[in-house]
Amino acid sequence: MEGMEQLRAELEAMKVALQAEKEEREKATAGVSSTTPPAKQIYVAAGRRLERFRGKTEKPSDPSVQEWVSDVKGQLTARQIGEEDGAAFIIDHLAGRARQEILGRGDTVKSPEEIYCVLLKVFGDGETLPQIQQTFFSFRQGQGEDLLSFSLELMELFNSMGRLDVSFNVTRDKTLKGRLAEAVYDEGLRRELRRMNIVSPELSFFDARDRAIEWLGTSRVKTQKAVAVQEVKAEDGAHGMKARLERQGEQLKRQQQQIEALLQAMQRPARRWSQGPRRCYNCQSTGHLKRDCPHPPSSPSSGGTSQGTRDPQQFVPQQSMAQHFVPSSPRPNSSFLSSPQYSSLSPSSPQYGSLFPSSPQHSSSFPRSLALS
């Protein structure tokens, strides 16, 4: 009996010890679970398979370098891959010339961002940052181009600058809104966007673009209404316009008649000046000139008339020879001077003295050339 009681006591002691040990284990397990964070569950998106990038696109279905870089960034974010593993992941998905380009640079290209820059620079459009900047700041909306397509192209140009220089992304919305306000085609919309940028600078680029589209639609409706009212006014004044056109037609008709009259007057033959019969100044006869006169004037030595009783048929022109010389007697006729009688005269003959009398102011040897002038 004593042995049975002893066994019972030992069993009870073992139960108590096991219970205490169990409680201690539970407490220890509870403490570990409270200090250790629960494991994260990773969900891999069942997207399309990432193609390997080989360089220049050869088929229309091949992605461009910009699209491939965007897909790689999405894969790295979804799989929560770090920087070092991300660089290895990118290199594993490169092939051909693109893989040779990255591996040939060695340790100079380690991070994913450096790999992106090299790929975009080598296999992109080939434009440098200054060229893309020039294109962006000179880009304008064409006539008839919708605002939605224009804004997307403008944003793509800015993204190209941001890929080459990440510092542009700091002022992304401000730069895009400012350029949108200067590059739209409609002048009224430009003023509205400038006002919007000043009044509401906190708006994003897409919010400003959406408001511009709404404003443009409202302005088109107002323009159509104004045009309709203008058409009604034109119909009311059609009668006055018709009368005005008729008056202008009459004026044009009269002007045409005046022009035709002037043209006819210009086409008439011009009147010719009728010259009378030729008359000799020596004998006052018609049919010949003075140089061909058959009746030379009589000389003073042959009993001609004096100065006071000059024959009216004889024409002796009176011309002043010089300011300091005034002859006291009339000059001989030119026909007489050219006759043989004059050529036979000498200064010592009495007839020469009668033709050229001497004066106190001038000597008798007056030059014959001056006397003939």
C-alpha cells in the first residue's frame, strides 16, 4: 500500500512539472511571436513577359528604348528588386549590341539609372539635351490640331529631357503649364492659360489642360452663336447692299465711257504744222532764201540810197558788233561781202574808206573779221 501511494505522489509531481514546463513554453512562444514581425507576402503581377532589348528596332512590334526602359522600371518596382540586383536583372534582359554596349563599359556603369542613361543616349533618337530643349521650347500647336494630341506630344518632349537630365523633373508641372500657355494656337486661350497660371499656380499640368479644353469648347459655342446673329443682320441689310452695288455699277460704267473717249482721242492723227512759202529777206520775194537771192543789194559807192532814205526792198540787219564798238554807218550786206567786188578792195582804195570809215576811237586798220561779225 505504501508503494502505491508513493507512485501516486510521483505521478502528481510529474504532472505538475509537465504543466509548468508547458506554460513556460507557451510564454516563450508568445514572446517570440510578439517581437518578430510577420513575413510579407509578395504578389507577382501576372503581366506580359519582358522582352529582351537588342538595340535598334527592326520590326514594328519591337518596343522602342523608351518603352522598354519604362517596362523594366515597372518590373523592378513590382518585384521589389534592389539596386544591385536590379542592374543584374537589366543586363540579363539585354542582348546583341545593347548588351555589348553595357558590358563594354565595365564598372563605370553599375546602377540601373546609369544603364538607362546609356541605353537612351546610344539607342534613342540620337538627339542631345540641347537639341531636345530647342525642340521643346519652339514646339507650337498647328492650325487644326486638337489640344489633347498637342499636350501629349509636349509632355513626351519634356519626358525626353527628364530622361537625359533628372533635374528637369523638379519643375515639371510649372514648365509644362508655362509652355502650354505660350504654344497653343488660339490667342484667347493663351490669355486664359496665363491668367490661370497666375491665379491658380497649384494646378497640375493635366488639370490646366482639362480646363483649357473645357474653355475652348465653351468659346466655340459662343462663336457659333455670334456668327448666327451676324448672319441675320446681313439678311436684314440685303436691300441696302443691292442699291449700293447698283450705284457703284453706274459709276464704273461712266468711268469706262470716259476712258474709251480718251483712248479714241489719243488714236486720232496729230495735226501737222503747215509752213508758209519761203521768202527772201533780201528782195522780199518768194521761192528762194537770202543766200540764193539773184538780186544782190547795191553798194553805197554805186549811188545807192543813204541811211536816211534806205530802199525798203533792201534788208540790212542791224546787229551790235561789240559792247564797246558801235559803227557810225550801216554794215555792208553779206551778199556784197562775198562778191568779187569786195574781194578786190584794198584798205588804200577810196571805196574801202566809205565802207569802213575811221573813227577817233578806232584805227582805220579795223580787222575785217570783226567787221563781218
